[in-house]
Amino acid sequence: GFLNMYHSVFTAYAREGLSYEMLEIPDPDETHADVRRDLRLDAETDKFDSERYLGDLFLSDDPNDEYADMIYVEAAQMVPHWKRTDSVDDLASRIHKLSTEEKQSQQVEFFTEDES
């Protein structure tokens, strides 16, 4: 492994049975590279779940849909920086708004005085 520069990297892990959990190959140090590749491809094929990826076709990009994936919604609405026409002043203004300092006027109270 590792451009054939190292050998017996997983020997200690194999003794404890961890190499199979990590690599799904029973004895990676003693398994020929071509066989390791075939074993990896077989494991990937066996574990591949097409239903998982087909489900992505039915994701809603409507932010008001309670079943929408919020990450997908954000990604679908994103405008990449190379398509924006912002000026340097606009960018500087937005960066300034990202301050990590807490501002008293924007502080949100989660609990009432009775609950805290």
C-alpha cells in the first residue's frame, strides 16, 4: 500500500480485528493489490443503495415545505461568487456584518424571566 512504500502497516490492527472493520479486507498486508481492489469493488457494489440516491430526485427546493432538506434548499438558492456582481464595497460591508462580537440590540432571549 501507499505506492508500495510501506508494508505491514495494518498488522497490529489485524491482530485485534480492526483492519477488517476499517478496510473490509481480512488481511490487507498479505492480500495482493489486485485482489484488494477486487474485494473493495465487491464490497462497494454490495453496499451501494440506489434507493438512497433516487430519493434525492424527489427533494423539494421550496423553503416552506416542511419535508424539504434544508441543506438542499440552501444549496439550490446559492449564487456562486463568480456569478455575483457585487462591488468591493458591498463585499466589505457584508464581511463587516459577520462580526463575532455580541451586540446588545440583537441579543435574543430564549427564556422569560420566570423560566430562567
